[in-house]
Amino acid sequence: MRTIVSAAAIGFALALAACSQGEQDKAQAEANQAASTVKENAVEVGNEMEVNLDKAGEELKEITSDPEVKEAAGKAREALGEMGSAIKDAADEDTPADGAAAQKK
């Protein structure tokens, strides 16, 4: 945001160099008003984000403390553990190709 304001200020400064004092004053007032509006809007957006993030945090707390969610998470954890064990067991078993290689030795 500072870059935008700086660029605008430089642009105004260059434009003002070719203007009368009255035009310069008017342009400066417009630039000040624009900067003030940007600041007000940024504060408003920040406040809205804070409110929404607080609300999202509260909703997340509610979800994670829900007994049904905890039960589902436990079941998912258990299923993933069983799947991992099955994959490990399958990897430890001899395949037909492994058995043929062992017989040739």
C-alpha cells in the first residue's frame, strides 16, 4: 500500500510542477482526501477481517469439540492405521516373482 501511495505522491508532484498555486492546492487536497479514504477503507477491511476471523475461530472450536466429529476422527485414524498395517503386511509378503527368484538361487 505504501508503494501505491508513494507512486501517487510522485505523480502528483510531477503534475503539480506544471500547475498554478491554486491548481496545486486543489490537487494536494484531492491527494490528501484520497489517502484518507484509502486509510479509512483499510481500517474498515481490517476490522471486518478481525470479526470474521474471530467468528471462524469460534466455529472451529465448536466443530473440534463436537463429540460426533471426535468420534469420526477416531474412526478415520483407526481406519488409516489398519490400512497402513495392511500395506506393510502386503509389502512383507512374497510375490510370485519373489518366490521364483528364490527358487532359482
